[in-house]
Amino acid sequence: MASCKREFDGVLCAAASGDFARYHPQRVIEAVNALLPLGKNRALEVIDCYLAGQDLTVDPNEGLFLVLRVLFEVPLDPGYQPRMRLGGTSLQAPLALRSLPHFPLVLIDDWPLMLVSGFTLGGDAEPVTEHLRYFRSDGTLRAKRLSPSHSERGVLDEFKMIYHRAYGTPPTNQMLALIEAQLASGL
């Protein structure tokens, strides 16, 4: 790790924030698109290198969980990404995890949209390095770069259908406002 190049630190630092109340999907999109051409092993090495230069006791870089969820395909078995063990949220994962396989994200037209604004933890959070180990052994890199659509209305309509299928109710106005704000930050 001593020979790590630091060329990806800026894009990873922007995406690594665990301040999910200020989440911007564009940061995840940029990190995924920067890492994807490197291939699986080099992309994970770059993330390892970045984390080696961070004080994870001060900032655990939890936003990198989101980068990994989008950088890698959802496995056929079990049909969803591994759970992020960061604590509870106001919106729980659906009972049928396959209905939102990237939870707490939903990926629509290459938009990684965040469904929660934070986590409440009563103990120690799972470190992102656990997911690096998982993806290193079991992950399949996504096939192509993210290229988000510019149709906010289309993404919102799709979001409403996905949310209703996952939870059995339409999204609240507060949830729609959360998603609209994320789309507006990236259009």
C-alpha cells in the first residue's frame, strides 16, 4: 500500500461522506465511473489505498458502502446486495429484499437515489472494509458506466412504482421531496 497513487482521492473523498442527509447521487456516479475502467482488482485496490490514508475512527467513510453497491452487480443469489450494518433508519429495508436490491439506494435509469437521510446506531457500525472483502471474493463489476437519464419525471414515475411494489403503499410526500432534491442536485 505504500506505493499507492493518490489520483483517485478527490473523487473518493467526495463520495465517501457518511452525511447521508446531504447525499448527492452525482458523487457516487463520478466515483463509480472513475473506478469502473480499472477493473475489479485495481478498483478495490484503489479504495483500499484511499482508506489506508484515512483515520476511520474520525470518519468511517460510510459513503463508500454506496459506491460499492453501485460499482458491483446485484448477485443472482441472494438477489440483493449485502446489508449495510450501520444502524436503524426511519425507512426499514423491505421484507422482500429483492424488491430494493441496493437498499438504502434505489438505482433507476443509472441514478443511485438514497432512500434514507441517516442511520441511528446503538453500537459499533460495520466498517466498509467488510464489504470490500465481500466484493473482492464474491463481487462482479457492473458491465458499463453510469449514464443517468435527464428525465426527472420518468425517474420519479419509476420510483413511485418501485416503492409501491416494495412497501405496498405509495411513497410519502416527504420521500418524494427527498428523491426530487437528489435529482435536482444532479441534473
